[in-house]
Amino acid sequence: MGASESVQTLISNMEKVNLISIQSIKNNSVLPKNIDENIIQVALNEATDLELEPLIGADYIASMRTKIAEDTTTETDNFVLDEIIEPFLIYATIAYAIDYLHLKINNKGINVATDATLSALQIKDKDSAVQSVKQKMDGYKSRLIKYFATDNDETTNTSVTADSTFNSMNVYLGDNIDYSAQYYRERASKVNYYRRGY
């Protein structure tokens, strides 16, 4: 194996290193112990690539993966992994995994997953139940953004105004802004109750 092949192998191996373990996701969530780990791995990859990477950057993630693989993480790295990244990735992974766990794709199309003693929720009921997971994910995402926006690490380059909602899955969880006055004016003007200057 040449030097360039060795470097490519090392890079490939770093990409496979999880920032958090599948076991940690199971231990710190409501997921059952016997859940399909392949589905969780796919969801973790997606959550890392689509949610975490845009916030803290590919370079930082690659560096952290290298440190994890080589067992050279510092005390600060461990704090960030355990207290900032892990809670966010747990809920982001669950949010990405739910549809994969609820629906199964096979040669006959997309089917609802069930087993002998359970029946899956209807799609509308499932979507309602998922909102709690997405809200928790968004809370941890907001905390992650605030941490990396003030961590004085140029490699993360996170802005405090970064997206703190789950827009990549077409769900918007609005900030706590009171729009009641605007709503009142828009609604009242349609029935001529609101008049400016009175």
C-alpha cells in the first residue's frame, strides 16, 4: 500500500467514527435495547451530516473524529462531546430515524412496520407524537449554537444567528416572539374594527 492509499484509508476510517455511540443513544433515550442498529446508524449519519455539520463545520467534526479514533480527546473535547454534541445528536438521530422505523420499504412499496403484538400509529398520529422529539432536538440545537458561537474556536465559525430550527425536515419551530398585536391588526382590519390613530 502506497503513502497516498494509506492516507485515503485513514480518511475513510475517520469518516466512519461516530461522535457518539449507538449504545449511548439507546441508553439515553426511549429507544428499546433491541432496536435495529443499522437504521440508527443511518439516522445518526444523516443527523451529523445534515444538522450538525452546517453548524460547526466539517473540519471540526473531522478533527474530533480523528481524536476519538486515536483516543487523544482532551478534557474540553470530552465536555463538548458529552454535554453539547451528544444531547443534540440523540434527539436529531431519533427524529431522522422515526420514519425509517415506522415505514418499511420493500419490493411491494412502502409499508407500515408492525409486529405481532404492536400496531403502528397512523401517519397523522405519528407526526403529532414526533413533535415532542423535534422540539427537544431544537432546544439542544439552540444550546449547541450558543456554545459554539462563543467558544473562541475559529474552526467552528458558528454564528449565534444560525438556524435553530429543524428546517431540513420541513418543520419550523418558531422562536418565542409575540405576534398577537400584529395578528390583531391584520384580523381586525378585515372587519374594520382596527383603525390607526384611534
